[in-house]
Amino acid sequence: MRFFKWLHPGLHIKRWLFLFGLGMMATSFGLVLTFNYQWLGQVEEWMFRLLYEMTGHYNYTVLATIGILVIVSGLFLMGWATRRLIRTMLGVVMPNESENISDLILANLQLAKGPKVVVIGGGTGLSVMLRGLKTKTYNLTAVVTVADDGGSTGRIRQDLDIIAPGDLRNCLVALADKEGLMEKLFAHRFGGSGNLTGHSFGNLFIAALIEVLGDVEEAMDATSKVLKVRGKVIPASAEKIQLNAEMTDGRVICGESQIPHAHGKIKRVFTTPEQPKAIQSAIEAIQEADVIVLGPGSLYTSIMPNLCVPDIAASVRASKAKKIYICNVMTQPGETDGYTVSDHVKAINQHAGQEIVDFVIANSGDIDTAVLQRYADAGSQPVVIDKRRVGDLGATLLSADLVNAEKGGTHDPKKLANVLFDLINALRTDLSPELLHYYLKRYELKRNLRRR
């Protein structure tokens, strides 16, 4: 019965039903004292007379049975009335969930108890992962790069002199409770030939809030309320940052959107100003995190800009939380041509100032031949897994089938979230490093055999 779902452990309903029952008993006792308890004796005498007239003798067992039935009926009416009251109140707030309120409450309570996960990055890759992670925990914080300077974002940065809203928008939409129409609205780009041509509605919405409220964090909080975001999205910095890349041939490329078109190998990236100030809430989230996740996303233009903010990098280094890097499925032309998994890890450690990556999750799933050819035509190849070299960098590599069956070269949100949280749950246990290593080895083997 659906009624008994309300008694499920973890809903925090039974304690209030019990308290409600105590209140009813206290009220009844108070009424008896107020209106003279002797009337109860009169009721009992009337019941005995009625019973004698019906059966010809006195039978206390029958009277006690009637009393028990009255108590059970009263308890049932109390429970049913409470349930209907909750359904009526929540039905007004969440009309589309009125048939599954008990399941919804239980799920929300469980997600609210989930681990504190901080994800650092930007771009499409990060938003894809967030879509999966929001089904695992509500304690999610995305620390997002603000160095983007291309397309609608670049024009808004130049015209309004604010931080880049594009990656923030993508993450907010990804964490929205109900994506659907709001996702389409925030991703909508205006057509025509006027000044709005090519602009994203979501970018303009965030830009308007920043101007109205005068504070980036307040604008993020307001947008989160509009989208009913599960978690929190925080810019890495409130300063207008320009990303630059120093190439191995000595050239310096200015502007995030220009770096992939430089046709060279990146030595390092840095920002202008060189030491942008981090947002305090981002630092606090990193300090309180149970797990810190880097990526997925463009290595040099989505992940590294966050590590170029000194306080962000310092907080990540100082954190005792395990750091997990989600490696991209494919190399990115102009950024990571020919990179292996260990090359990605090495670059992250270099920009962080020390070896920070504890675990790496990489794809070992098969990609359709037609998809591979399409990527190859664009100059992209699958990232090669070199487990031994990853180990030499102090990290443990976990490989699994992570690819989206429809898109092939990108992560599947559900698959990635499942593997990541299997690892997170293992890390939250008291397993010794040896047992944890054995578990991960068996886990990896099991998933690979299942795929075959």
C-alpha cells in the first residue's frame, strides 16, 4: 500500500506522527480533567447496559475489543489525515509530483546526505558530467572558469565589461531540477541581423542580473533559484580574466578562443592579470569538500584557467580530499594533439604546482568506426591509456566504458556518474590502501568483462 511508504525509514515522518499522537492523548486527558472525568464512567456504564441488553450478560472482553478497534480507527484517521494534509500542501507547490510525494521526499533526503563534491572546470564536458552527478548528491559545487572570450560570451564581456557568463550558464542549466523548456530557453540564440544576432538568452539573462544586483555571486544565486538548481555554481574569480598560452616555439597567444588555432604545442597557460583573486565561497567549498573532481573538459582552456587563480590552486593543494581527474575521451585539436592520459595528468600537476591528482578515470569503451572517422577528419583521436606512466605520477587509473552510445566521442552522464560515485563510495570507507587498490582492480575487471 502507498500509505505504508510514508512509514519508510529516513522520511522523518514517524517521529512527527508519534508526537502528533502524544498531543492528541494529552488533549484528550486535558478535556477529561476539564469537563469532569466522571462522565467517562457514565459512558462505560451505558456501554455495559447496551451490551447486557444485546447479549443477556456482561462481557468485558467484548468491550475491550471495541475499545481497541476505536483506538486503531483513531490512529488510522490521524495517519490518513496527516498524509492528506501533506499531499495537499505539497501538491500546491509541486503539482506534477503529487502522486509520488513520499518517493520524492525520500530521494531528496538521501541526496541531501550525499558527499560534498567540488568539480572544477568548464565547457561542455563539465556540464555533461553535472547532469549525471545531480542524481547522486545535492552537495555539489561547480567552480567554473570565466576566461571564455568567444562568441556571444566574448561580445558580452567586451560590451558590458563583466566576467564570461557562457560556462556558468551551461553548468546552471545542467544542474537545473527540470531542464526541458528552461534548457532550451537559456541555450536559445537569437537570429536575424541586428545587435542580438548570435547572442544566447542565458548569457544576456546572467549579464542583466550581474548589472542589476551588482554582484556576481548574488546573480548566480538568483539564477539558481529561477532554475531550481541542485547544487551551487561559483565562478573561479569575479575578475575579468584573459587566458594566454606560451607555446613551445616561444610564441604567446592571447585569448582563450585563439589558443586552439595557434597550430603549435602548448608549454603553459597563464592569465592576465597574473594573480586574479578567487571568490571566497569557491575557496570555502574546496576546503570543505570530501572529493575534488577535475574535468572533464578542454585541458588548457577549461580546466587550467581555474588553476591559474592562485588561491584556487593553493586550496586544492592544501585540501585533504582525494583529487580525481576525469580524462577526455578524445584529444582536442590545437590543445592536446597526441596526448596520452599521463600527458593530461602531467600538465595538470605542472599548473597546480605539485602532484595533486590521486585518481584518474579514463574511457576504455569501444567507439563506433564511423564516429572515429568523423573525429579523425577533424584531427582528433582517442586518448591513449598509459597506465604505468600514470602510476609513475602518483595516480591510480580506473578505466571503464564511459562513452555515449549515440554521440560516441563524448562521455555518457549516467555511466560517468556511476563509475565516479563507485570510486567515491569506496574512498569513503575505511579500506586500507592495499585493499582499496585490490577493490579497484577487481571493479575495473568486472566492468570490462560485463561490457564484453
